[in-house]
Amino acid sequence: MGVKKSSFFRDTRGIDTVPLKMVFYLAITGAVIFLMAFSWNNMAPVYSGAKDSKQINSAVLEIVSIQDGYARNVQETNSLEGSICSIELSLPDVSFLSFGVDPDSNLNGNLSDNSWIVENNTIICQYENGARNLYHIDGETIIFKKGKLDNSTGLWLPDENTESAGIVIGGPISGTFNFELVFDDGKCTISHF
């Protein structure tokens, strides 16, 4: 009475269930991949918004940090450079970022069809889909003005040709943006871009 040798390759007892199990496991894997892709599409805007908020809150801290610094007198060409901060921004989904002004008060996406409303101590981040976030800067009043490079002196001065105060950066936004504290009939923060 001999014992038959069994081999893994010769054992065919469950062969009829292998295709069914394979289909079942592939269906579960496909469902998991589908759910991950679907949830990523829903979570990506939230993640992007959180990343944008972190960058803008960092910009707020940089701007606040120069407010108690030295303000260069724009009337004196030999005046020392005012306190400067550099802000790194990468906001690909942003329509515009404004400092101290609301350029789109009617929320239609057109920045030239109405007058800009001055909103000191405010940064407005408007996205391409029309949504917007407002960031209030606590503390003393911060007046933002667009800067203009004077080629004869090489100094940045407040741009007197702008219709209103404020600084607007059109999107998509990427790069380094410099701000300087100056004195021009009062302290103001001007852009170097």
C-alpha cells in the first residue's frame, strides 16, 4: 500500500475557483483605485487652498515684520534704504492677489470695469473659479502703494499714476516679490515689481 506522491502542480482540487477569485480581487483593486482617484479630485482643491493660505499667512508675517522698521524718505535721494521683505509665492490657481485694495468689488473677474476700493490691512486672494479668501493684517494701518523704478536715481518710488492705492498681482503667481517701507506724506509699503 503505497502513498501517492502529491505535488503542488498536480493538485487540481480548487482549480475551478481560481478564475472567480482572480476576477473578484481585480474588481476590488479597481474599486479601490477608483475611490482613491475620486477622493483625490475632491481633496486637491482643499489641499491647494491650505497650501495657498500657508504662503499668504507667511507673507502677512513678512509685511508686518517691516512695519516697525526704518522708512526711507522718498523726498531725499540720499536716504538709506527702508526696511525690505521678500515674499516667495507659488499660486498657480489664483486669478489675482491684492494688497490693500479690492480691484473686483462686483466679483465678475474683470479688474478694469469699476473703481478699486481701498481696503488697508487686507490681502485678497481670488481664484479662477471666483472664490476668494480675505486675510486681515492686525495692527496699525498699512497703506500699500504700487512702486515704480525711477531710472535716473535707481530708487523705487510710489507710482503716482495709479488710479488708486493698493498693489495687485495678476495670476498665475510664481516668484519672489519685494516690499519696502517708505515715508511719503506718511508711512506706506511699496512694491518692487
